[in-house]
Amino acid sequence: MSRIDGRTPDQLRTVTIERGWSKHAEGSVLVSFGDTRVLCTASVTEGVPRWRKGSGEGWVTAEYAMLPRSTNTRGDRESVRGKIGGRTHEISRLIGRSLRAVIDYKALGEITVVLDCDVLQADGGTRTAAITGAYVALADAVAWAQGKKLIKAGRKPLTGTVAAVSVGIVDGVPLLDLCYEEDVRAETDMNVVCTGDGRFVEVQGTAEGVPFAREELNGLLDLAVAGCARLDELQREALAGVR
Amino acid sequence: MSRIDGRTPDQLRTVTIERGWSKHAEGSVLVSFGDTRVLCTASVTEGVPRWRKGSGEGWVTAEYAMLPRSTNTRGDRESVRGKIGGRTHEISRLIGRSLRAVIDYKALGEITVVLDCDVLQADGGTRTAAITGAYVALADAVAWAQGKKLIKAGRKPLTGTVAAVSVGIVDGVPLLDLCYEEDVRAETDMNVVCTGDGRFVEVQGTAEGVPFAREELNGLLDLAVAGCARLDELQREALAGVR
Amino acid sequence: MSRIDGRTPDQLRTVTIERGWSKHAEGSVLVSFGDTRVLCTASVTEGVPRWRKGSGEGWVTAEYAMLPRSTNTRGDRESVRGKIGGRTHEISRLIGRSLRAVIDYKALGEITVVLDCDVLQADGGTRTAAITGAYVALADAVAWAQGKKLIKAGRKPLTGTVAAVSVGIVDGVPLLDLCYEEDVRAETDMNVVCTGDGRFVEVQGTAEGVPFAREELNGLLDLAVAGCARLDELQREALAGVR
Amino acid sequence: MSRIDGRTPDQLRTVTIERGWSKHAEGSVLVSFGDTRVLCTASVTEGVPRWRKGSGEGWVTAEYAMLPRSTNTRGDRESVRGKIGGRTHEISRLIGRSLRAVIDYKALGEITVVLDCDVLQADGGTRTAAITGAYVALADAVAWAQGKKLIKAGRKPLTGTVAAVSVGIVDGVPLLDLCYEEDVRAETDMNVVCTGDGRFVEVQGTAEGVPFAREELNGLLDLAVAGCARLDELQREALAGVR
Amino acid sequence: MSRIDGRTPDQLRTVTIERGWSKHAEGSVLVSFGDTRVLCTASVTEGVPRWRKGSGEGWVTAEYAMLPRSTNTRGDRESVRGKIGGRTHEISRLIGRSLRAVIDYKALGEITVVLDCDVLQADGGTRTAAITGAYVALADAVAWAQGKKLIKAGRKPLTGTVAAVSVGIVDGVPLLDLCYEEDVRAETDMNVVCTGDGRFVEVQGTAEGVPFAREELNGLLDLAVAGCARLDELQREALAGVR
Amino acid sequence: MSRIDGRTPDQLRTVTIERGWSKHAEGSVLVSFGDTRVLCTASVTEGVPRWRKGSGEGWVTAEYAMLPRSTNTRGDRESVRGKIGGRTHEISRLIGRSLRAVIDYKALGEITVVLDCDVLQADGGTRTAAITGAYVALADAVAWAQGKKLIKAGRKPLTGTVAAVSVGIVDGVPLLDLCYEEDVRAETDMNVVCTGDGRFVEVQGTAEGVPFAREELNGLLDLAVAGCARLDELQREALAGVR
């Protein structure tokens, strides 16, 4: 059975990672997973939030948002509505946790990195593209801060790499990296965040239709682990290039 | 190794499910998992949200909140701050999805059930206690609506049962149903929502410290499935009692 | 003429005052006036609001709220609406003023006590039950702070006791402690807050239908003063018990 | 003992009621109680709020606000803060209830009158001046609506007149119509709203310092009833004049 | 061709500038341009906003608002809606910029002047009346601060005078100082803020219907410059009078 | 004198207009003026806002926003702050008015076009780039709606073209199309919106430092008119290309 866009079940969409997209940010990446495009910027500031002051430890946080017409139907701006929706909150928190999993706060020292992930065009998998791109932006920002001596010499704030991918069961078949059209038809939808050495940072599986069995869960995890390993390679290639 | 409160690793805290706690709500349950106490009420109203009108299908939604002094340190009221925090949003959405997983919207017909889960006292596992209690309140509310002929005769809106439990790895040992003190020390924290027939509705695992391996994930899932099966029994006993 | 629930016009509903309801709060009371149940917690923190710093004086404040399904028809959450309604504001302010009337700020010293009064079930008289219960929670919190030496030895921050009751005219008859069904039918509705020595802290009378005459006002005040005296006894009994 | 501004204890400040202050509103009054100046406008619109539609009954509501520099120290604008404070809510509700006490909704028919009471300059007693002025604006608006045939011929929506005054105990002496300087020194503060025939619409007494005794309450009520009677005369004189 | 109110095209409405309208504010002016009436108060406080502390320089800012029934149809209060509209923001910013154009921050020293411009009655030109009146209130406040030695002796914080007027093209004819009825019919609408020496602080021209040509723009600027010069005289006369 | 980036005073930065940037929107343009990059999308929906229903006329509106790290220093998200700032409001309104100036509402019929202008990277002139790009997105959206027969055959909703540019006086020299570094140093700053036939839609000039003279205003207008004419050519070229 071939997928809507001709991929095999275990195939990622075309992934591109364009570093240095913004002239202002300390790290910036335009990441695409097929038609999904997310602009990830990493902003470094000296100091940490009040509750962390004097701890000698740094902080990393994230904010996710979608442009109103990144989707097929225009959505209201959250700034105009005056409040952030639950989905936005949930994804911002997921991105933040995922990147903090590979940060050594002590090595970072008292600086803050804010990762802004703005979806310019959405076609499924925006949160996993955001995590994958944000890691590269974070790596560039950390390198920048090391260059500026904001991080003490010899310290390595990044303890690993992190990437994320969605998997799901569509018409009974487990698929890797769902596009929007697959996503809306999925019976089960899972987002998996892995480190480069194949361990889990986050596993979030949801039954959209009927609840799923243990063996289905296992099949999805297999797909996701392989997908993240491939994304890890792409991140390394991007970071190996000249910015 | 014995746990902080003397339990074995695979032992639930004392769980109580007190039905009919409120005189006003169509279903109401005061659920406790040890010192965690959540008041779950189910409110039935005729009609559905605007986007669902005329579909012939019903709707189930949930709202979670904590009383300001349900925790060790008093928290600000979200009503006073004027906005709902990300954690609250995330948990409300999780509870709603979990209960919708066992609802047949067509059989429900155009009525709405709102599940309010208010944490009166928190000691870890508030979201899983809320889901477990809310299922019983929902079952009572559905029975009430059947009695009032708001649901057509012969229709069965509940397609199964649902319960939830937390699991986590503390000092390298996988534990079931973490209390607060265990929760803050957990390296990995997972919330699992299962149906009575042992399938998964939600699996949400998070590495709080170091990322976790596949075998650790498997161990946690084993514990959680057994815990949910025991909660399923307790729900059935509660529902078998006279309200 | 007998009342809807068989009481005489000058009879309180069954009042219970359950201390130590919460394991976290410095003082906590589940108070009921008939079917009205309010959870009152007193939270002690060192320090005072900014405008009071350095004064050597403490502060006491209150927040009142209703759970969405504490009433017959589910109300929207104020946190979801993003703002606090006028009624909530008004009652929170009333509770705060009432309890501050028996506090000696100097003796309290620079600590703050926040009284949270959350209505779990409403059947009329929620604000008067809240004040009556909050006084007991406050007394327990003050005792706790004395035990912790947060209040200087020998100082007595409580200058008296305070209780509150509603009165109203229904079908021309003045009644004490209205339940909801009486309250909606009342032509005149009054809330009276008294100290244990029979003086007034607050008198708030409102003509719901036709304006009321001076002699009607006098009759209501007589009833209220007697009701508060009885509540004062019940508070003393509760505080005399072992917590 | 003479008062700060030379008045006797039972003397009102100079009260002026200037009708027709605004060219746009259906009724408008600039009322002053000494240096307190409140602009009261009555706006008539056809139709009623949704919850009252089809009832054949009208509605009257009020909104109170203070200009930022109406007071000695500039206050933040509530529009800038993004929320209405408790005091504003409380007073708006009081004004609305007070005027609804003299309205026959059936006779009014399905029209709405909104009373806006904006304090241009504050020197104590702003809520009582607002009620007293708003009554006159309401009377003008009702007359306007009768002239426009928005109210059926022969119907009398106004069932009486209403005025309000503050009283308080300063240095042990009961005083009528407190100015700001007296108000801040008052041990007890009471606002009383009366109809023209001497009955009570609202009685709101608060102990600012020590709780007050029954005889003190009685003394304050005597003063307030006499003050309202005098205000009733001034309202009649204003309404007898050509607008 | 004569205008709706009998004026010639280059004629201002009757302008009155009443100083000292409020007993509390350091400067206060009730300004009217025909039926448009704006209360402008200037509030002086020691200190400056945080971002300016320690600079030795002062700050001037403005807030504009309309009373709900200042207009022909009652508008919702921005405080009730919980947010400030775009028009209000825009005008507040315009007033602030206009007055800052004639302030020497160094000479002012670290004090803040807030100009509140509240429209009591609107009939077109509220923003230009507000600027014209606010200048006079500011001048009085600066004089007050000099009298109180809050401004160092010999320093002159005001570097000039400022006034504003609207101009527009109605039925092809350029008109000065539009009233509301002219304003809604204008094809082009322009607000011009000038200093007393005839230079421009702000020029804001908008095509309401068809875009306008360069020569039309020139004609409007001629009218506006002459109008501002006349307003400058009226401001000087007002300031020359005894307050 | 040469400019910071080597341009002559009357020279635009490199302007690019990339059509069809988004797969979802009915019209979409990535416009750049030098390093300033704005994504402009035009969303077409059937129907109009409530106040316009049944009029037979369409509506065009705009929303402007900046990504948090589009600027040199990261700004807070307006969605997180819960309110839109004055500058955002002001620019959104300016863009909407500018585009409505070339729309024939009758010819458009009852459809709505929303123009979202999101600044991806800012380097001065974001509002003028937004207007210039939004016009092209609007033209594409109108063509799309004509193709879909949402606009009646033969009707031409676009009555002209519109473009915008900033001008300012820096060190006494009038300059066209200021970059950020020039903008912060400008004594006078003006944004001019012109139609393709050289008429004015908006003229907004502000003295940032000293007020400006009539001849300076004239010099700036000359520059702006020439700049807009050049932008008009670039828009035509872009629209002539294959999308």
C-alpha cells in the first residue's frame, strides 16, 4: 500500500534544515518536513528568571505559535483573542521540556535561551519539526555564547542531541511522519522525542478513535525510533555545514 | 526496598470512590488516591456546542482546576490572574480526551456532559485520580439522562470503562501510583490511561532527568496496565453499590 | 406557619464545623449550614504586601469562589471567562473586612493570612457560612503561627470572634438563615456580621421587591443578633475540641 | 462641635442638580454634593438583554467609574489594567439595584436604560451622589421615552423616587453626608438608600474600626432618613424646573 | 457656500479654555471646541518609569478616553470589555508625542507628568481639542512643579507651545475644524499639530473616500496652520488669566 | 554624502516581491525591503462582519504583527502578554485603511479579505513593506475569487494600486526608505501611502526631535511620491510574472 504522497510507511518526508535564516537571532533555523515550515529562533540573554537567580544555573524555554494563515482555514490570532489556547500551551511546554533534556544547566551558567518556534506553513507534524529545528538553533546559540565567552571555557552545556517525529496508525497501518491529511485520518497518533543515542525524552500517544493495543504501541515506537535516528543524521549534517 | 509510605512498588494507594457527593450534579464523585482528593461532577445539559449543532451527536468535555490551598504552598487563583495556565489547560484536555474515548456520540445524542474535576487536596496523581473519578461521575450522569429519557431508549453511549494511573522510576525502581514526594524525585514520569479491556487511551511519558530506555518504558507500561485493571475493579464495585 | 424545611422562623439550619479538613493549610474548616458547604482554608505566609512593608503590621485578606457545579445549574468558571464577576468581588471583600474587624495588626506582626472560601455546594447563605467558618480557620492559623513563634510571645492578634448569618422577609415573615428556596422568594434580604459580644461588623440589607420599613429592619436585626450569638457558641465548641 | 467645613452634624453639603448637561443622552445630570461631582447619563435603547427577551419587561442597569484624576492621587485606568476592580463592581451593582427598586418593569416594556455615573471629582459620597443624580436622569429618560411613544400611553414605569446619603460616626459623633476627610476618619460608615416615602432600599453599614452597637446604628439611620428626605425635595425641585 | 453651523470654511468653532477645573490635579482644563468638551488633567509625580530611572530626564505621557455616552450612541466601556481599542491607543499615543515635542526632558528632571484627556461630550475634533487643552494643563502643572521646587530653579522644561486642529475636504471644499456631521461626510480628513512658531509636530492625513492630490494637501495645510495660530493665541490668553 | 548602506538619498533598498509563498492562502507574498521581510497573506471568506450583512458590500481588513525575534532584541509575544500594544493596533489600522482605499465594496460583493502581515525580520519600514506586499497578495486573492466566481463576472473590485514608503530627515538630509539605523537617528519620520496615479491615501509625518518646517515637509513628500511610483512598477512586474 502506498501513502497519499507516494512514501513507504517508514519514510520521512523531505526534511530541510536551513541555518542562519535570521540576521538578528543568536541561532535561527527554517526547518521543513515536507510542506510544514517552522521558523525556529534561539535568543540568548544574560541572566535567568527570578526564581533561579543566584543558582549558577541557566534556563531554556520555548514558545510555539502558528501564523493565522499557516493552516488551510485562517485561525484567529491568539493576541487578538487575548489568550493563548490550550494546544499552544501544551506544545510550547513539550518543546521546552524536550530541549531541556539535553541541557546541563550548570555548564550553561546563568544565561537564558528562549526558543521561538513559529509555524509559517502547517501540514502536520509542526511540533516535531519545531523540536527538530529548535535543537539546531539551540546548538548554534550555544556556540555563539561560547564564542562570546558567556559560557565558561571548557564547559559543554549540550549533553546530547534531540529530535522528534510523529507516528500513527492509518487504516490499520503504522506510518512514520504523518502529513496533515494522514493525521486527520489516524486512529492513533503519537509524538516521540528521542536523543541521538536512541533513548526517550517524551512519548505521547493518543487514541483518536478506538484505544490501541500493546503490540500497536510497540510497532509505532519502532518506527519512531528509526525516524528519529534519521533526523539525528540530518541535524548533524546541517550543523557540519558552514553557517 | 520499601516505599516512603510502606507500599510495595506495584501497590496502589488506598483508593476510595464516593458517589453522589453533591446534591445538584447529575453525577458526582469524591475520589481519593491516598491524600489526593478530587471532586468530580458531571453536568448534563441539552444541546451541544454551536459547531456540532444538527449533527445528532453529543459532546463530552472536562475542566480541571486546583483549589489555591490544595497544595503545600498556596497558589494564585487562575481567576484572579485572569488566565489559565498551561498545566491546567493540558490536564483539562487530557481528561476530556480520555473520557471521550469511551463515548459513542451518536448514542449519546445532542446532549453535552461537562466534567468538572476540582482538586480539593493534592498529593501527586491528581490527573489520574480525576480521570478515574470522572468516569464514575460520567456513568452516573449517563444513567440519569437515560432515566430522564434524554437519551433514546436502548442506546448505550458508554462503549467501555476508563481509568488512569501514574507510574515512574524513582532511584532506578519502577513504581506505581506516585505520591507527591515520589513524584518530585522521579527520573521518569508517566501517566497511562487504559480501558477496562486493557487497551491504551493515552500514554504520556516524560524524562524528568536522564532520557529513558525502551526496556524501562516497557517495565512502566506493565505496572500501569496492572494498576488500571485494579482501578477498573474498584470503579465497578463503586458503580455496583447503591448511590 | 412552618418553613419549607420544617424550621421555626428563628431557627438556624444544622450547622457543622469540621476543623483540620486539609493536610496542607495552617487552618482549614469544612463548614456547613444545612446543604451549604464551604471549604475555608487559612494560609499563613511571612511578610506582607508591598504597601505595608516595614510597618510592623500584618494583613488578612480573603478570596471567595464557587465551584462551577456547586449550584443547581452549572456556572462558567471565572478562570475560563478570564475575569472575576462583581458578586465574587463583593463577597471576597465582605469576608476580608469581617475578619479584619477582629484582628490587631500590630499583634499579628508582619505576616499575612489568606482565607480561601470555596463553596463546594450552595444552598443559600454561602457568604455567611464562609465568614463563620473562616473565623475558625483563622483562629487555628493564628494558633499555628504562635506555635511556630511567627507571632511574638504574649501577643494576641485576635481581639474577638466573628460570625455571620442571613435574615430575610418571606411572605411578610422575618426568617433566620434562609435556604436557597427561601432566598429567591425573599422580599428583603439582609446579611449581618456580628462579634461575639453582640456588636455589628457589617449590616447589608437589600430590598429585593418592595422597600422595607424601619420596624421590619428592626425585626430582622433582632433575629440576626440571636442567630450570630448561637453561631458564636458553635464556633467556641468547635475550637474547644481537639483538632 | 463643629465639622471640618463648618456644617452641623445633620447638615448636607451644598447639593446641586444640573439637568440636561449632555446633548446626546436621553437624560443627563451633573450632580454635586459639595466638591463631589458626578456626571450621570441615562441612555435608552429599544430591546432588552437576551435573557429577558420576550418577557414584555424592561431593564435598568448602571455603570460607575472614576476618572483617573478625580481623586487626590491619580489612579490607574481600569481599561488600561484590563479589569474592573472590586469596588467599582460593588458600586455599579448598588446603583443598579437602587434604581430598579422604583421601576415597574412591565410598565417600562421591553426597553433598556443604562445609567452611567462617572465621577469627575471625588470628595466622599460618590456612590450616594451618583444614586441621587441617576434618579433624576432616569426620570428625564423615562419622560423622553414616553414622549417618543417607546413606553405605552398611560403607563408609569416609575413607582417612586429614590435618593441616597452616607452617614458615619466620627470621633463618636454621628454625622450626615461625610466629605472625604471625615470619611477616612470614620469609625463606622454607612450608606443608606431611601425612597421618597421613607422606606429603605439599601442599608450598608461597615465598622471601619471597632464594631458598632445597636443604638449607634439607630442614630445613624435617623440621620440618614432625614438626609434622604431633604434630597428627595431637591430632586423634586430639579425635576420641576424647565430642562 | 455656508457650513452646517453657519461658519466660513476657515473659521474655528467657539473655543473655550477653562483652567483649574479640578481641585485635585496639578493642572486641569475643561476645553471646548463647539459642543466637543474634553476634561484635561495633568498629574505630576516624582520619579520616572523604570526604563528611564537614573537618566536625570523626565517623562510626559497621555491617556485619552471617551465617556460611554459622550457620543450619540452609547459605546461600551473599555474597562468592561477588558481591553483598549485601537482608536484609543492611537489617539493616546498622538497626544503624548505632541506634548513631548515641546518638552526639554533634562530641564524637567526626573518627574513624570500624565495627561488624562477624557471626552465628556463629543462632536468631532476630540483629539485636537485634547491636545490643545492638554498643553494648557501641562503648562499649569509645570508652573506648579516649579513653585514646589520639584523643577530646579531657572530651568524651562517647556520649549514652545503646541496646538492642534482638524481640517478636511467636504463636498470638494477644504474646511477648518470639522464638527461631527462634517467629519462623517469628509472625503479627506487631516489632523495637524503645530507649534506656536508655525512648525509641524504631526501631520496625519487620511483619504476617507477618493485619494487626494498634492494641491488639496497643500490647501488643507494652509488652513490648519492658520487655525493652529489662532488656537495658540487663545491658549496664551487663557494662560495670561488668573487661574 | 553617502548613506550607511551606500545608497543615494533618493534610492530604495533592494525590493523583492515573491508571490505564492504559502500553499494555503488565496494570495501570499514574501516582500522584502532590504533586510526587512514581511509575509503577507490574503484570506478570502464568504460573508461579511455582522454590521455589514445584507448590504451587498464586501470588507477588507488587516492584522500586523512581529515575530518575537524579528528584531534585534527579543520582544514579548502579544499573545502571552494577553493584549495588543498600541503600535500594533495603529499599524494594523493603517494597513487596512490603505488597502480599502483601492477597493470598490459593491464590486467585491459580500466577501471578506483578511490581510495578515507578519514581520519575519525587521530592519525599518515594516509597515510600508507590509502595505506594498499586501497589495499584491490582495490582487492575487481577488483574481482567485474571480476564478471561483465568488465575485460576479465583469466586476472589478480593485479601483487602483497602492504602495507605501517611509521618508525622513537624517542629519538635515531628506532620505527615502529608511533602514532601522537611519530610522532611529531621524529627526522627522514620515510614512506615505500613494496610489499608482500619484495621489495620497495616507500621509503620517511625526517630528521625532525638533518640529519640521513646511519646506521640509514638501521635500519629503517629493521623495515619497517618487519612491511610491518606483514601488508601483515593481508591483506591476511581480503581478505580470507567472505565479
